[in-house]
Amino acid sequence: MKLLALFTLALAPFGIAQSLAGLWDASVTVKSLEVPFRFEIAGDGENVLGSFRNGDAKFTSSSGSYKNGNLLIVWDYTASRLEATVHGGIIDGKYYRNGRDAKTIYPFHARRFVAPVLTTEGVPYIGGLWVIPVKTDKGESAWQLVVRQSGPEVTAAILRVDGDTGALEGTFKDFKFVLSHFSGARPSVFEISVLNDGTLDILQDGKTKLTATRSAVAQAKGMPEPTDPSKHTSVKDPTKPFTFAFNDLNGKPVSNEDARFQGKVVLVNIAGSWCPNCHDETPFLVSLYQKYHEQGLEIVVLSFEEADQLSDPVRLRAFVRKYGIDYTVLMAGDWEQAGAKLPQMANFNAWPTTFFIGRDGLVRGAHAGFPSSGSGELFTKAKEEFAARVEKLLAENVRSSR
């Protein structure tokens, strides 16, 4: 018995060493740019799950396995996977993702998380709202930078008209903040330095220079303001009903003239399962539907996917399962056809975009893009504004809305 006990104790450290559970300091390499991020593995033995950790959000895999030093983790709702080997406490492999633009492969590397030694000495305070002047092909003149800071640790996001960067996380070191993001998508690295005039000098992905001014200062100076997402997109003729006619995931035709939508408040959500900001928005839409459906709210997703997903939308089905979507999801076609298939839209160029339709079938407004929780108070504000608009429309009846 003593020999057996000694043998068991001798094997215990080996068993512990083989467990991958816990936090990892990970990175992917994107065109020679190393993007660091926090990665978490849960489970022991052969069944494991992996999660990208970004601020308050976690993107957890749908399945995973670890056997004989080989690691496979799958995110079916983003059509992504990690294939890697584990040796000497190091994970090396490749991350594969199918996106709107291309099939992407990123070299992946991770080692056990080690808490960094941080100091508050000499750390400048950059928390709050900032404005970044830009000129984009979507007609934007400014973006918003949202920063939350605790000593040398910072979480931030850049909010554009189509949504934000996801949570950028990092610390102050060598006279600058280095922040990064990777949630299986949107790989990015931002280096932020405070200039003598109080503005921020920002280097994005090692090549793009940006400057940020505190929001109050920018407003006082009359600098361009960020685009209002509620005024960016509209319809060409608001006196005509918003029409759509596509098949659901079972091949059944669905249109705006169906009985389920008559006399209801309808949110028509233009989205795609390839779209990171759509993943940010969907959990909120699910909660909105659960809260207001019995009061007369319907939600319809017109999902525009890549060509290879149209015949068998595997990722979209997984997307629906992942977020527990109970409302209507329709296959609308290739993402490049959105404008042609919905010709009533005016200035549509943000994914996602949601149209608010009153009980009379007419468009009462639209909202371009959607922020993630990384945008902090602006994320909260967007949710509150969505809910307020829905409540206002629900309070109307068919006669008074005409």
C-alpha cells in the first residue's frame, strides 16, 4: 500500500502538468504583427473548451479536444478552429477563420499566464471619452475613444459608425500604453502616448497614426463630432412599407406581409454571422425580444452571408444556437447583394444596421452598427436608446400611428 501511495504521488505532478485548464498569455501573428491577448482553457482530460477573453466579454468555443499532445478547439458559430500541439507548457499552432473577405490563417502561440509586475509610478490618467478626427469612406469625420483605467491597467474601445474594435486591453510600460484585442476576429494593437498638450498620440497596428482629443475639449473647439448612428442610414421613401421576402432556415418563404408582423412593432436587423459587431449586438436583441415580445415586438434578421454559406448555412445555424435566437432569421443572400436586394435602404454601409418599423409597417428610424461592452457607457447608452425607441413604438396603436 505504501508503494502504491508513493507511486500515485509521483504521478500527481505529471497529471497536473498535463492539464491545460487556466489562463494563458496568447498571441496571433498577423502580417508580421504580434497581437497579444488573454486566452482561457477549461476542462480536463480529453474534453476542453477555449475562450477568448476581451474585457467583460468571453467568446467560448462550441467544442474542443486534447489528446496525445494535440489540441483542437472549434468555434462553430464563427466557422473557426484552433489546431495546435502542446509541449513543455507551450501551445503552438494555427488559428483558422472563415470571414467575409477571406479564409484567414494566423500562427498561434501561448504560454501559461503570469501576472505582470505593475507600478503606478509615472502613469498618466487617460480615462474618459476622447474624439479622434478621421475621414472615412462611410462619411465619418470622427470616432470616439472610450477609456476605462485603473492605475496602469486600461480597457478601451474605438467606436465607429459600424461598431467598435472590441475591448482593447493593456498596461502602461516604457512611457506608453500598449493595448490589444483578439476575439477570434478584429486583431489589433494600439500604442498610446500622452503628448505635452494633453492629446493622445496613437499608433494603430504599427502603421496608422491617429490623434485623440478629450471630448469636452473637442466640443469646445468646434471639432467634427462622431456620426450619429441613428441618423446615418434611412429609407428612400418613409411613406412606403419596408418590404422583404426571403426564406427561413427551413426553406419556408417569409415576407413582411405575413400575419405574424401585422400590427406589430418590427425590428429588421441587417446582419451576417461573419460580422463581429453582429455578435456584439445579438445577445442584446435576444434579451430585448424576450422582454417585449408579448407586448407586440417582432424581430427579423435578414442575414447576408458569403457565397459558400448560402447553400448550407452551417455557421448561421450555429450562430442561432449559440445565442438562443427565438425570433425570425432569414437567409437573404450574398452580403454583396444587400443593397440590391433591399433597394429601399439609403446610405447603407454598416454591419449590422437595424430598422425600427411601427405598427403601421412604416420605418420610423434606423440605427447603424452596434458597440460591444468594451465601449462602456456608450454601450449602455446604445441599449437604453434601443429599448426606449421600442417602448415608444409599442405604446402606439395602429390608428394613431397612421
